[in-house]
Amino acid sequence: MILQFVRFETTLTEDEVRKVANERAPEFRALPGLVQKYYVKLGESEFGGVYLWDSKASMAAYRESELAASIPDAYKVKGKPIVEISEVMFPLRG
């Protein structure tokens, strides 16, 4: 499995970020290979997403998608999002 962590700074308020995330959630639920996504608040104007993918191929397909490309505009991202990708060694719980 692959863990993808995306963090970004936004001009939106927390309530606005939550609204956008809820509106877009069905599109993420429908993504092939996305095992789980956590929406996170990292600071006053910094938010992110933690994605768990079943494979590198699923993550790569998403990263090339319109949905991924639409994130900066949808969340009014300031600057470039920071993306970190890691391979999951093993889960603590099955």
C-alpha cells in the first residue's frame, strides 16, 4: 500500500474548507484503489489530506486525473501543495 500526504495553505476559512471537502467527497469515494482518505487541519490556514492507496498505479492514475488537478482551485491554495509519498511497510492492525 501507498501513503500519500498532501498539505496546503488556503485563503478559505475552516468552514469553507469543510464545505468544499464534503461536496467533493463522493468523487473521492468513487476513486478506484483509494482505500481511505483523511481530511486534516494542520494550522490556522493549513489543511491537507492523507490518502491510503492499494497500489502505486492507483495513486498515479489519480494524480493524472482532473480531480487531482482541480484541488488547488477548489481549495484556493496559496503557493504549491506539499506532497509526500511513502510505501506502507505493514499495518499495526489488520
